[in-house]
Amino acid sequence: MTLVQASIANGGETIIIIADRLLTRSFGEDFPSYEFEGNSPKISSRGNLGVGFAGSALYADMATSLLIPTIFDFDEIVDAISDFVKDTRNATVSDEIFRVAGISWDDFFSNSEIVPEEVRGYIYGWLMEFRLEFGCIVAGFDKDKKAKVMYITEEGSTICATNFGMGSIGSGSLFSQMYFDQYNYEVTMSEIESLLFAYKAKKWAEAPTGVGLKTDIILFRKDGTKVEIRNEDVLMDEINKMYEKEKEENYRIKDGLLKELIKNSSGELR
């Protein structure tokens, strides 16, 4: 279970990427995968944009290694990761077909009748269930200095989330997006307000989905400056303290309102 989220803030002048550190390790079909919290952030910066991965640590490392140091353009990075996912997916499917049927991908799909019915059934069933365990968000500023948020799916498809003002991936993504929607996030919010909002959305996703507790944040600005806040930094501790203080204050206000309601109900409520 994991979460990587990105949001546009300060009227398009800032991008905030926030993530936990949970990763999935897999050793193949014959071994169960497991999750662990890494020692380093799973979001990274390249120029004036950031990249974050969800799913398999192996695929994340492989995708990152393909981003040669000379690539900093937003669209080029999206295309490179998309191509990697498509190639990896196709290679995995091709290898499995050859392992089970003993023929190539092309031969199987052009003339599957040469394969026994039981084998065909297995392959088609496997294809329906196959998941690459990969997700990616690229967020930041393109060559025209426009704020953008893009998804790259496990099929290698690219989806633009810019118009929504935010995007998230991983098992905690549903709760993250619900928080942004329910509490009326606006991209016009100031940088600091948006930062606290994004942090609260991440905390919201922790409880129901088991998203990792360790948190890392990167802020990218249109002027080219950025701020990286690691889980171990003092500033991250200050952000968490502010979050906890706000929770306590909200509880105090709610408790006071409930007592007032009970008092004014003339004993009907208790």
C-alpha cells in the first residue's frame, strides 16, 4: 500500500509532490511479494519537475535508470517512462507465452489453434489477471513553464490530470483524492496553505489504507527554485506538529459545540 500525490498551488506558480516510502518487493510468481518502508524518498527531482513511483521497487529502479542525466524536458521524460512500461509489459507477456506454449507472441496470436486448448485457456486467463505493479506520476513545469501533472499507467498509457489541479497514485489515492474534493481544494491557495492541505490529504490516506508513515515532500516553483523536505528533516517535524495542533484545536471546538447543543436541547439529547 502506498501513496504518491501531486498538486498545483499558488495559482500555478508551485507544484507540491508528497509521498510515503512504502515499496513492494517481488521475486517472481513463485514467491509472495511484500512491502517495506525504504530509507530514501521514492520521489525525485529532475530539473524543475518531479517523478514518483508506486508499485514494484524493481520497476521503479529500472525506469529511473533509463532516465539518462541529459533528459530534463517534461514531455521527453513522460514519453521515456511510457515506452519503458510498454516494452517491459510486452516482454513479460512474450516471455510467459513462450514459456508455456513454446512459440512466439506473434505465432500465438496469429494462429493459436496450434496450441492445445488447455494451454490457450491458461494463457488467456493469465493475460486477464496480469498486472505490472507499476504506476508513475510526473509533475512540475514544462519547457513553457506551465504547471503539469501526468499519470503513467501500468499499460504505459499517459493521462493528463492538470485540469483537476491534483493527482495521486497507489492504494491510498482514492482517499487522497476524496480529501481534496471534500475540502474544496483550489489551485489558487497560497503555497504554505496548499502544503499543509497536501500533508493532511496524505495523513487522511494513512488510516484506511495503511499508507506508510514516513513522508517526503518536494516543492517546485515556476521561478526554478525548489524545496526538498525529507522525513528526517526538522521542517517535516514542524509540519507534523502544526497538523497535530490543528487536530487538537478542531477536537476542542467540536467538543464545545457538542456540549452547547446538549445544553440547548433541554435534556432531549445526551
